[in-house]
Amino acid sequence: MKDWKMWAPLQTKKQREIADNLSASEKEEATRLARELGKKALLYFIPSFLIIYFLYEHNVLSFILALFLIVLSYLLFAKFVGLPIRKKQKSLLNNSKYAKEKGITV
């Protein structure tokens, strides 16, 4: 692994190979996408934890409702934020100069 910034926990060998050979501008785009995902994740997850914090003390039913809302928000996040950004990241890897030269797709 040449650059730890391009590492991802579930990255395949092909993805790692392409990520290791991205140009500077491609790495900047990958970093921008990662930041975008992180910022949007904060907008989803911080309110979820605040809901649990404030409803935990009231009663069990409120706590169960809070957990349901959190699971729902995670599912909505995955569908409307996570998956589209992952598609952009995959497209970035597939359209990189190195991937095109080697004929690699992920």
C-alpha cells in the first residue's frame, strides 16, 4: 500500500491496486468524495445519538422508539447518501488512467 489515505477496510485487491496508482488529481477527487461522505454522515448520526441521550431517561417505550428512528435513519443514509457516493467512488476508480491502461474494472 503506497498511500494510507486511499485505504478502505473492505477494499478488494483490484481496488487497492488502482488506488495505489491514482494520479494526484484523482487522489484529490477521492479525498473530496470521502469528505463529502463524512460530512453527510455527521448530519445523520449526531442527531440519532442525541435522540437516544434525551429519550433514554424518560421510559422504555421512548427508548425503543428512538432505536427504531436510528435504524431507520441509518437505512435512509445508506440508500440516499452512502450508495450514491460509493457509486461515484467506484466510477472514479474505473475511470482512472491506470485502470484504463490495465483494463481493470471493479
